[in-house]
Amino acid sequence: MHDDLKEEGIVNKIGGRFKLSTLIQKRLIMLNTGAKPLVETRNSDKMAIVIQEILQDKIYLDSSNEVQSRGLSAQDMARRAMMGDVSGHLSSSDD
């Protein structure tokens, strides 16, 4: 188990354990189907990548429980994932 998941901070950041679990699962699916990581890492462990994306405020769940990236819509993320280009195109969020 990743130590960061034992901390209450990451749970509180997302809004609860259920939402955290949902976000992790959905983002892992995205990474496993070809989406690029939104954080720079040498680690190939996808779970560690998702945790870092959460801790660095790169991803979150919107009100309909869809994965969003700061500055990118779900459609933009999907389109860029299909094109193999998700990283490096983030802008600041209005959230």
C-alpha cells in the first residue's frame, strides 16, 4: 500500500474515501489506455503517478464524478489521450 493513502490529507483533499477511490480507479483506467501522466516522474508505477497527480492538484472529480484536469475538460483530456499528448498543456484552474 502506498504510504500517501494512509494520510487523511489526501482523503480530505478529494472529499472522502469513496471519491478518492473513484478518482484513482478512473484515472488508472485512463493511464492504462494510453493517457500520458500529468506529472513528471521516472516511476512506472501507475498508482504512484495517480497519487502524485492528486497531491499536485493536477486532477479531481467534478460534480458528476468525472475525472477533470486543472485547465482541461474531460473531452480535451480524452482527445489528447487518444492523440497521446496530455502532459504539458495545463493552464491554471478557475476552481
